[in-house]
Amino acid sequence: MYRTHTCGELRIENVGQKVTLCGWVQLKRDKGGMIWIDLRDRYGITQLAIEESTAEKKVIETVDKIGREFVIQVRGVVIERYSKNDKIPTGDIEIKVEDIKILNPSEIPPFTIIDNTDGGDELRMKYRYLDIRRNPVKNALLLRHKMAQEVRKYLDAQGFIEVETPVLIKSTPEGARDFVVPSRMHPGEFYALPQSPQTFKQLLMVAGMDKYFQIVKCFRDEDLRADRQPEFTQIDCEMSFVEQDDILQTFEGMVKHLFNQILNIEIDYNFPRITYTEAMEKYGNDKPDIRFGMEINNISNFVKGKNFVVFDSAEYIGAMVVKNAAKYSRKQIDELTEFVKQPHLGAKGLVYCKYSADGTFKSTVDKFYTSEDWKIISQQIKAQPGDLILILAGDKYKTLNALSELRLKLANELGLRPKDTFAPLWVVEFPLLEYDEESRRYFAKHHPFTSPLDEDIPLLETDPSKIRAKAYDLVINGVEIGGGSIRIFNKELQSLMFKNLGFTPEEAENQFGFLMNAFKYGAPPHGGIAFGFDRLCAMFGGSDSIRDFIAFPKNNAGRDVMIESPAPISQQQLDELGIIIKNN
């Protein structure tokens, strides 16, 4: 072995021991007569001490050659440190160096390898193997490792078995765009990389493997953002002979286990459950952050009929109360108005009313609404003296979306979303189908195998837009962490679902015949869930981005700038695959 101990291991009780350490040079300090080196590995930092007057000549000569990030081996004796450092676990000791060896020199790195580095994102991604040496990234990967171990520990204790499913599968038309892989042995035919193991885990239920899980790579060719990568990891799970409550209780237990084991947070209550409709009405989106109030109120019935054309002509009028914000300046409110008028939100303006501490009201529409009117409105939405009332009007769902974004913006500005506070909840009863005006057809809100509520099944023949699904999402702090559903396991119902999605019987057979065929042989009632493992790690690590919790991530353009991928392939490879590159 090159070393007897790691750089994070030695303590005051090791004083007097002869040890051998290996690692990277974090820093060298020459104070004239004494040289100190901070030696680093993934376990920590240990200080090395070289006294020039007593050290052997070859040690001094070697130390003179050493620079940042050199890989070295050192032998010496553990001594008590004169000037102790309480910021690191090894801060009570140092190593009096007797021998030192350069195992590998290093060029000057392109950025400083410290916690608060001077390297930008692209530079750090290009030299990711150096970036991982920094504590924030190293600790993120260690957290990811511990999370994976605790997931396996919990699910194993619950009787789940881990089964690997194929990576080269068949392209299906639902969901995001597939990554496709050409087949050399079958010219003109392609594999697809799985967007999820959905059909395989259902087949495992037919196969009798009644509790399955997998921490699995998934692939989606879609636009990227901070919490999205073209390849990502799911905790993928399925269970047989269960109803929705069984799944929610099982995986609520898993999330509580992770909070307890990773963050030492005990959650001793059942996660709240709200319907999709309630989430949209109260929060304007289906992944609400419930750490703070500021809920959206429909005030259409209380403000129409006062000759204010903006309200009278609107489909929907929504209001929310910002506590203790009546002191907001006109400039601050103008900034909020400009925010909601952004093209992607589309509001034409923002109406506000200040409910002053003395009980008076001052609004932008005083011409149309009296103090008595505002008193009635404030009672309905539970506004108090000192609060600010903000109102948007227009198309219902566009207005709810704008109010949702405004709510989150205000909460961020007011410090109402601390990263160390967590508020999980389940959102249930999603719509089964969504209608697309452009293609004039329905699409599955989740996927084509999601079961409708029993009482809504007749609507498949009469009014598909009103069907609710046995679908559920786990949301924490405004982030969708996981989602799933009870599956259709009846061939006739699955055929009816395909019909509503616009599949001909031939298309359904071509795409999903293997699954439909399996249902002929005794498919059990089953359902499942998949968690975004990268998102879960980022949330537990206090980050908005998943990239630092992935060892080798892609950038926002979907490129790996370290290995320069994607990249062209040779003409010989193209010829073998029968592929011609078409220039657009």
C-alpha cells in the first residue's frame, strides 16, 4: 500500500505514530526556515511540516520542486500542532516529514482548486476531473452515493428486488423525443434509448416480480435547463396487488427515511394530499410550494359589474395577499407589473390595493371601487391592515400561471423559501388526457398506461376531457420530485385508451403489441412511481441545479465539453450503418 492513513484520518491520539500519506498538494507555504504543505485527498487535508535546519538535503530538494496539485507520498511522525486549526478535523496535528517523494508532477491547473474557485462553469466542465477535487462537488457526489445506498436499504427492507432492464429498446410515440441508435446488423432499423423503463416494469409485474425497483439511467432528447439533462437517473419502482394509497404510503416512507438518514430531519406527519384542480386554483401550478401562504383567490364574483371593463370582460380574476407589504413603493410595484407583462406570462397589467395600517384603502382603480367594496374583497381573501393586494385578470389559465410566477418571485424576494425548510405534499387526480388544438387530438397527461378513476371510465366514450387519472406526484418545495400512477391492466380498457389517443388498432398493435399480448396471460393490478434521483440529490444538497450532483454532466447545449461529445463519426462507420448525412 502506498499509504497507511488517509489525509482526513489522523487525530491527536495518533501523536508519535510513524505514518505514510499520499495525496495532492493543496498549498505550499515557505516562511523561511519552515515549510508547510497542505496535503489533500478525498477524505480531508493534513498539514505537513518541514524544518529546513533538520530535514535531510534530499527532502528539501524535493520540496523545492513541488507545486500545486503535485501527487506526492510522504513519510513522517505525527506531532501535535503548535498553531491549531479548528476548521478542519485534522487541525490538532501535523506530520513532521522524514521523507517525501513526487509520484507525479502537475502543470498549473486552469483554475484554482478551492471551494470558491475562480473557474467559470464552462471551464470547470471542460476540466471536470479537476473540479471534482473541490469540496463542493466532491461532497455532492458523496451525498449522491449515500442517497443511493439508503434508497436500496429502505426498498430492500420493504421486500423490493432490483432488476435491470434493457437500454436498447423500441421507439414509442408518446412523451419526449427519443434518442435513437442505428443498428448495423439490421440496416434501416433503429433502437431507442429508454425515456423510462415503463413497459418493462409492467411486464415484470405480469412476470410475478411483485415489488421491483431500479436506480436507472433514462434518456430524453429535449431542451435543457438547470434541473434537466439529456441523460438522468430515476428511482424507478413498481408494485403488484396495490391501490393508490399503498403506493403513496410506501414511498412517503422512503422519503421520510431519506430525510432522517441524510439530513437528520424527522418528519412525523402524513404528507398533505391535494387534487390537481385544487393545486391549480390555489397556487396556479401543479407543483406548489406550500412553505408559505400567499394563495390565489378567485374574486371574479366580487369585482365584476362595477363598470371596470378590464374586470368585466375577463374570464377570470385572481388576487393574492402579500402580508405586511402595504409599504411597497410605487417603483417596486411597477417592477412587479413589468414582470407579469413579460411575453411568456402575457398579463396586460397589474391592479394593486394597499390596505394601510390605519384601515384605509388605496388602489389603482379607486374610480370604480369604494372603500366598502375593498372591505368586502379583503374579508373574502383574508387581507389585514398592512397587507398588499395584487390582482390579475384575463384568460383563466394564463392568469393563474402569471399569478403563480408572481407568487414565487415575491416569496424569493421576501425570503420565504429557505433551502433548509421542506414541505412535501402529494398532488393527486391529474387529468388523464390533454387536448392539443394544433393536432386536434388527445395526448396522455402522464403516459398511455395510466388508469382512469373507476367512476370516470364511462367518460372515455362521452367526454374524455373530464376524466381524472389515478395519477400522483410528490412535490417538495415547488419541485416535482416523483410521479406515477395506477396502471391499466385490462386489455379492453387499454384498447379504449389507445382509441382516445388516436391510435388505430394496427398502430397500437405495432407499438405496444408485446404489452397487450402480455395482458392476455393474467396481468395483476399494479402501479408504480419514479423519482428524479438527480433532483432529489440537489434538493438535499441545497442546490437549484442538478449538474453538481452528476459526475460528468452535459452543459446547457447538451454537450460534454470535456470529451467533446457529441462528435462526428467516420465515413466508414456511416457506410457500415447505411447512413447519409443530410446538410440542412
